[in-house]
Amino acid sequence: MLAKIHVTFKEGVLDPQGKTVHHALNDLGYDEVLDVHIGKYLEVKLDSVSEDEAEIRVREMCERLLANTVIESFRFKLVSTE
Amino acid sequence: MKCGIVVFPGSNCDHDCNHILKKILNQETHWLWHKDEVDLSSFDLIVLPGGFSYGDYLRAGAISRFSPVMNSVIRFAENGGKVLGICNGFQILLESGLLPGALMQNHTRKFICKNVYVRVETTSTPFTQKCNDKSVLEIPIAHHQGSYYIDPHSLSDLEEKGQILFRYCDAKGGISESSNPNGSVGSVAGLCNEQKNVMGMMPHPERCADPLWANIDGQSIFQSLISQS
């Protein structure tokens, strides 16, 4: 099984990279761009766990290590690799 | 004072801290390897030095926080032991939950290495008691991820409880956006926990504490700690 995890800054936390890219896109003429958020994408390969188990374990991995929940939020999808 | 200096893979200010504590201030120092979980109860001070532990991978301090030695440091801190985290050490203290908040990429998106001024906000802590209240110290910073963040409610809580020790300021102690090098909320440069035995700061006092240099403003922090042991 594969966990596809996105970690991004929480709403209200300043994202200087996202802001810079936002301005760059506007400068290139993409006036429709309202906001850009830059985050991290992680793929975590899991061995012999049920989907229910994986759901609990991956959430725990995110809370303990992969995201700093003071400033970041996370979301993930579990995909079967068989 | 018996000092322990933690060495993580990627620490690079460990020897600077050792030089100041041992050679300049004549204190007893010991290296603490990150893989060793040891009893620290005989120590007076544990220093988490600056550097790039674990290459700053994922987030600065995120992986070091799970090093075996950190279990010892957390226990030591919970028993009232004094812990000083400088730069990367500050990042590790925040990741480990010993201090509140988080450090983010500088708002300039650049690594900043320069001398800055910080104002001493309280002298009622073991880390600042030898400083003069509201005095201005010139201390260098060198970081990419030093923009302190905490939600506004918790920031006022820190202020009320006297946990903010240093704020970035200008040469006269004035605080403004232009004297804040990295975009930290409340211009916070250093803070302590509620019990006032754990302190983290982004500026490097060990880089301005050797009398060979013209500036020894960093000494007052180490002298504060020494005076109580």
C-alpha cells in the first residue's frame, strides 16, 4: 500500500515561498491567480497492513513527525499497490 | 558549573560552545553523543548547540528531536534542569515540545548571517539575570529557518508570563518591522518555558563571548547561568 501525503501550512500562517510564487505568476500575466500555497508531498510505502490499520498508523506518523501541527496541516490518501 | 554539550550529526557550533564554557569561562564540560540515553542528573546545564542536525531534513530539528539523548534532556528539563538551545538547538526544543511555537523559513526567504541587536525583555530568569533590564545586546544570527511563529493568543500569554527574553531591536532598543530580520511574530528572538528553566534563542551568544573579539555581549547569558551554580 502507498500513502500519498500532503503537508501544507495552516490557514493564517504566512507562507513566504507561496507568496513569492503568487507574485511571480501575476507578473507573468496570470491575473487569475489569487493565492499559492507551497507544501510537501511524501509517498510512504507500507508493507502488510490493512487499510484501517494504515489509516491509523499514517495519521500517527503525520502527527508525530511528518507535519509540525503548530504550523502545518496534513491530508493523505491510501492507494493499493497490488 | 557542570555543562553537557549535545552533539548531533550535523551540529557545528558544539566546539564554539565548549570553547566559551571551558576555555574562556573555566567551566567543566562534557560531550553528550546523540545516540546515548544517559542520566543527566549530575549536570547543571545542558546545551543544544547550533548547526544543521540531520541536514535539517523535513524540518529543522524534526528528526533530532527523536534522538535517544533527547529522552534524557526532556527528563532533565522536567526535573527542573537548565537547558539552553541556540539556533538549531532552539529549533529542536520547539520540535520536542519543551518550548511552545515553531520556527519557519525567514520571511526574506534567504539565509541571514549578520550581527543583530536584541533587547533584554526580562532579567527574572536564570539565563538573563546578569543582563541589565532593557539593555541592548549585539549578537550574530546565522539561520534560514528562524522566523518564530505562535498564534496571537499564545503570544500574549508568553508576554504576560514573562517568557519572552529577547526581541530583535535597533541599536537603541527600538522595536519595529525594520529591526526584525526574519519576520518573527512580536520580534521574538528568544524565549523560555513557563518554569523558566528551558530557553531557546536564534542569535549565537557563543560567537561573541571570547575577549579576543571586540564584542563580548554574549557573555552575560553564560555568566547568568554560572552565577547560580
